[in-house]
Amino acid sequence: MSDHVNNLRNRTDPFSDFFNIQIDQLAEGYAKIFMRIAKNHLNFYEVAHGGAIFSLADQAFALASNSHGVTAVAIQMNIHYHRPSKLGEVLEAEARQIHFGKRIAVYQIDVKNRENNKLIASCQGMVYHKDG
């Protein structure tokens, strides 16, 4: 594991702590994280709020895109919701780098139910490398 990845793994992140997001795997250009859907993640239909799902995907995106030791800031991210998630389910977000240029990088992020591997949401994000 590179120094950049180790430094990223050991950073304190209050937002991840608030959502109880845990890192499963982290490598350059790649992140897999997870969280259990809690009551405060639910909307008024008692399914996971889209914002909670997006936050999980965005955190995987942030980890993967900042794993090279170059400051990466999001300039675009879209999400498609495929199915709901309920209280107690564990969601896993996996971010994979699909393009890494001098100034721009693109990532594919999939959010799945960890137990049955069903796709909950799919995303694509783009970052700008400030230090590139």
C-alpha cells in the first residue's frame, strides 16, 4: 500500500463518522466502503433517503480520487437510483477509476446491497486535480 493510501486511510473524517461509514478496501484509484442503514438514514417512506445513498457513493468517490497524493476536487457527479434500501441493510459503495489525466479523472461508483449484491445506485463522477 502506498504512503498516499496509508495517509488517506488514517485521516479523521467527521462526515464519515456521522454516517458510520467504514473503509473496507483502499488502493490508488479504488475504494470500497460500507455503512448500515440506520433509522436516521430513512425518509418518510421508511426507505433509505437518496441523500444518504449519495453520501456513501460520494465518500467512496472522494477516497478513490484522492488516493494518488494529488488534491482532487469534485466537479461533477451524477447518480441513478435503481431500487430502495431498508433499515438494517448494509450498503457497499465501490469506486473505480476509469480515466486519469493530468487535470481530470473520472470514476465509476456502484452502490450495492452487501448481502444480496443487488445494485441500489450507480454513479459517475469527475474530479479536477488541483496539484496536477
